[in-house]
Amino acid sequence: MGSIIPGKVTGITKFGAFVTLAPGKSGLVHISEIANSYVNDIREHLTEGQDVTVKVIGLDESGRINLSIKAALPPPVHQVKSEAPRHTFSPPQGGRQPSFDRSYGSQPVPEASFEDKLKRFMADSDSKISGLKQFADKKTPRRRGTK
């Protein structure tokens, strides 16, 4: 097991491909072991008579050889996706409609200083606290049975 050997595709079914390894020896490449991507139709990836390189990945109790084409391939190179800039949205203050800058990306936006960030945080915090206090003041205690 684990050997990488050449073979020839001798038959294709809907669940895999039969590969002859040596005279008198053959194995099955299951559809899930054909490529690193999803395989809907095996005939899009393999043809009968095609020479392939396979890896022996197992033997079942009946002595059948399980093969893999994708395990014999070099590992796929994963592309690192660049992270998009993260934007936060804060609700408008004082009932104003938010204005959206349509020139995004055309000019670099200077990074706010720590003091500016702290001032903005304190203002948002004070606004939220006053809103909560107003909501709490509007609530009247209601008890059942007391009028």
C-alpha cells in the first residue's frame, strides 16, 4: 500500500474507473479519487486506454485493489484570499441620514488618531447610555392585582 505506479484505464463506469496495473492485476479508482475537484462525469477526466499514475490506497477483504489518481498528484496549491477591508456601520446620530462616499478607493483615508477614536467611542457610549436611561424611565412598574 502507498505505492505510486503507472497504469492504463481499461473501463469506465458511473462509480469509477478500472485500471490495469500489470498483467493480471487491476484495481478500481472510485469517482471520489479521480480529481481534487468535484467529478460529476468521469468521462470528462478520463478516457479508456489513457495512461495514468495511481497510488494504491487499500486492499479489501476480497483482494480487490483500491486506487487513487488524486493521491498520486502533487498536493494542490491553495490560493490565499486577500481579506477585503472590513467596514463597520454605526447608526446615524441625531436622525441624520448616512452619507455614503462614492469615491471609495480613489483616495487613501487617513487613520484616525487614538484620541479621535476614544472621543468617538465615548460619544457613542454616552448616546447609548442616555437612550437606555430614557427607555428605563418610560417603563412604569406594573403589578398584577394592584390598581
